[in-house]
Amino acid sequence: MNESRQGGTTDTLRLQLSVLQEIAKLLDRPLDPPHTVRGILRLLSQMLGLNCGRVLAPDGDGQLLEVRYSYGLTHARLREGAFSVGYDEGVTGLVMRTGSTGLVPDIDREPLYLQRITERPGDDLTRLAFIAVPILESGKPVGVLSVQKEGGHETPFEADIATLKVAASAIGQVMRIGAFIRQETEHLLHENQSLRNSVTMEGMLQKSLAHGIIGSSEALLDAVKQCIQVAPSDAPVMLLGESGTGKEKFARMIHQQTDRSDRPFICINCAAIPPDLLESELFGHEKGSFTGASGRKKGKILQADGGTLFLDEIGDMPLQLQSKLLRVLQERQVDPIGAAQPIPVNFRLISATHEDMQAHVNSGGFRLDLFYRINVVPVYLPPLRARQGDIRPLTLHFLNELNHRYQRNIALHPDALTALERYGWPGNVRQLQNVVERAVLMAESDRIRPAQIQQILTEQATVQVPETATGSPSQTDGRRFLANHGEGSADTEVGRYQWVRQEEAEDIVNALNQCSGNQSRAARLLNLSIRQLRYRIEKLGLEVPRR
């Protein structure tokens, strides 16, 4: 009898030793925590009869003890296998909370055992034992390894517990190394993404600098990114923003990023050419097509064939030309004035405006179908006041450029630079360049003083700036700055200038009624530009009659 018991014990020890050797082999392989841990649970089940093994660990919030790895359990059981906050539920919760070993020889006679994850064999009468050991880190429980055992328990529980403790130690090591590698990988991925973002930003800065677009503010780089992203396509781009924000520079940058870069870039300002001449400039004409047409003229559209056509201030284009431009875009052919046959043309259209185009369309000043045709990719260019960090590099860039051009060696007093940074800049980058150039030319010494900047800004604040987009600050930004930071008389001096007079309201209303609400005709009747008329309508709070 003793010899039989001794032989059984020897066989058990040999089997346990074999299991530990196989576990060691799993640990020697390349680290794959799910594969390794499930391999250990499989060995415990197949070689020792310690079935339905599961490893439980706290979730990310530390609120639940949940199954992390398992072997031999159904998905339905796994969904039920979670223990609540404090780990006070069941035997598993007790092991996690105390770090002690949990042993239930018969789960049907133990009220503490909850049987949430238990897998019953085909015969429900089979007695099941449950064993749980803690997974420790520096003596503190960080998880639980548990199994269930069927039958008469020929193998002593002490031997099973000893084997499970060794397995728990191995699983703990695998989980710790896996967590460390995961953290390092996430760190490297974050650094890699940051490096990519840095390289991308550096690339955008280099591309924008190559076209004279100075600055690194988030608002500016966002506009640069959008332009570079859409550049390879032929989709029409509409550049939106106040006057002086650098629309032509952005248009040239888009052109240079396309496969049309070696072809013409043709620019025309629709607001700078009288309406009766704009048609000929855009579409061209044949000799003798109208009085004064002494020769054939190739229009801007044909000049841009194969390249890019940039229509600046497209919102000021007369309605009759809008319909003709729409046909060019739809048919891809142009009809010069007096031509017998249309001429095929292929160009990329980039347009720009400071107008609120939606309001412009609603007021009848711009065709809705043309608006949809040219507004495929709208890009908003931020005003200078939204790029505070760019004022300093822009100023120094203009100063260096002007010193070279005029062969001067002028420096800027730090307080003068501060004054420039605090100004509202209703005229945006163009106004900043104007101020710096004037300061360089008028400097009486080798350094531009704050008083000189104050004087220039005071004088510029008295100038009407009606070109700003709807709802955006105009010359009042400059006045507010001078009232707060300039000389005491600056604000009162500026206040004497009243560019829009209340007595104009009656003439404007009469003109609008006479023209049935057509603002373009009313503006011509009043000898105003369409922009000046809209500015007055907005400032005087006038209603435009419906057409």
C-alpha cells in the first residue's frame, strides 16, 4: 500500500516537472503574451487536469476584476466573469484582496463560491473543486490565476497549488514584460507621430517661405496645409479672407505645387478693371470686333491655357460676365469677342474674394450656379490679428528686405516692435509692409523709434478701410489701439473723420429703388464701387429692396 502511494507520488512529481519544463520552453520563445499565457493554461489542463484556467486582472479604470486570458471557457461564461469594485465578491475577489490561496474542494457546498464562470461537464453530478492563486508583483496581488478540477482528486491539492504558484509567477512575468513593451511601443509611436508632424510642418514652412508666406502660427499653417493638400488636383479653389492677407501668394504657391508649374500663371484683378474692358481682358477679341479693336487680342483665359488662371476679387465681376465665365468652365472652351468659332482651353481656376459670398449670392450680386462651380475647395486665409505670433517675423523680414533694397542699415527699437505687435492691423500684411517701408524711408537715425511708429499708425487709423470682410474689424482696430496705447489726442483726432454720413441714406435708398434692388447698377448710378455701396448699406442699416 505504501509502495503504491509512493509510486503515485513519484509519477505526480514527474508530471509536474514535465509541465514546468514545457512552461519554460514557452517562455524561451519570442514574447507574445496572449499566446504564451494561453499555452500555460493549456498545459495545466491537458497534463494535470486543471481545467478552464483563467487569468483575471483589474480593468483600465481599476473598477472591475475581469478575465484577461482563458482556456476552455465559452464566450457566454467569459461575459459573466467580472467582479466588482473592492474585489469582495466570491473566492476570486477574496484572493485578489488578501493575496492568499483559495481552495474549494466542492463548489456545490461552498456558499462563497459564485459559480459565474464555472463550466460543468456533461454529468452535473460530477464533483468540482476550485483553486485560485494570486499573481504577485513585489508581494502585492495584481491578478488571479484560477482553475477547476473534476473527479475524486487522486492528486493531492498541495501539489496542484504548488504547480499553480509557479505558473502564476511565470504568467506575472509575461504580463509585466508585455505591459512594459506596450508602454514603450506607445511612447515610440507617439514620438514617431510627433516627428512626422514636425517634418510635415517643416516641409509646409519651407514651401510657404519659398513663396514669401512668412509665419508659423497655427491659423496660417492650417491654410497652407489645405492649399498643399488640394494642389495636385484640378479642383477650383476659392481663397477667402480680408484684403491684404496674401491671396495671390497663396495662389502662386498652389500653382507651383501642381504639374502645371512650368506653364503660365495668369493673374487678373476683377475689381481693378472697368466692367466695359474686363470682358476683352478676360476673353480676348478679334480684330474689328468693336470700335477701337485694331488688332487681335489674346485674353487672359487663353493665356492661361495649360496653366493656372487666378481671378482676384471675383465678387466684383459683372453679372453678364459671370454667365460667360460659367460657360467657359462648363464647356472648356472660350469665345473671344467677335470670334466665329470657340477655342478649346484647359486651365486650373483659383479665385479669391474678401466678400461674404453667401450674402453676395443672396443679394443677387453673384450667380448661384457659378458660385457652386468655383467654390469646390474654399480656403480661409486668416487676418493678421489672428496671427499675433507672426507679426514679429514678418516685420523683421520686411525690414531686412527694405534695408537691402534701399541700401540702409536701419534697426527697430524693441518698444517699436512691441507697438506693432499690439496693433489691430485692419489692412493685414499689406498694411504692415507699408508701415515698415514708410518707417525705414522716414527714419532720421539708424533706429526706428516707438514715437515714429505711433505717428504712422495714428495717420493710418484716419484712413477708411472698407475692404474688410463682413463682420470683421476695420479701421476701428487701429483707433482702439491708439486710444489705449498712443498719445491722448489720437482718439479725438481720429473721431473727427466720418466717412459714412447719415444724409447719404436717402440717396442710396432712392438709387436702390430706381434699380429694383440691383446693387451693381445702383453703385454706378451713385458713382461708387459695389464695395463702397455695400459698406454704406451695412453701416447705415439699410434694407435692400427685393428684385
